[in-house]
Amino acid sequence: MDQTERLATSHIPDDPAHWDAQAARVTLRVLQGEAGALAWLASAPGAMAAALLVLAAGVAEVVPPSGAATPPAILREEAPPSIAALLVGEGAEQ
């Protein structure tokens, strides 16, 4: 069996009834499934602590420190330096 035959999708029905039935099966499976990720986080203290640490690190990365003279570069409204200024130095025109 070559690559073309292996990846062929001609055997998959492509009519609306088939896809409606597929959607109904997926929906039923989701509704019958176990509790979601939030319930798992709530039941596992270690997972909850890890999620909170990741959230705190993300907030600390985005929020500027108090008393900072200038905000982080991502929050500045000024334009980045031109290529000439980077290559030649501060005196280059922008």
C-alpha cells in the first residue's frame, strides 16, 4: 500500500446524514463522560497548586512591578528602533 492509498478518504461517507449522526454520537459521548478538567483540578490539591503557580507566573510576567520607572517593553507605546539604529548605533535617523 503506497502513501496515496493509505491517506485516501474516499471510503468516508460525505453526506449530511453521516455527519449529523457523527455529531450526535460525539455530543452523547461528551454528555455521558466523566467530570471535566476543572472538577479534576478541584479534587487534586497538587494539581490545583500547580495551576495556581502557573497562573501567578503568567500574571507576574505581564503586570509591571510597582514603582518601575518604565513599563516592560511589551507594554510601551513607542515604536521599536529602526534597523539602521540597531546596526550603526544611537545616532542613526529613525
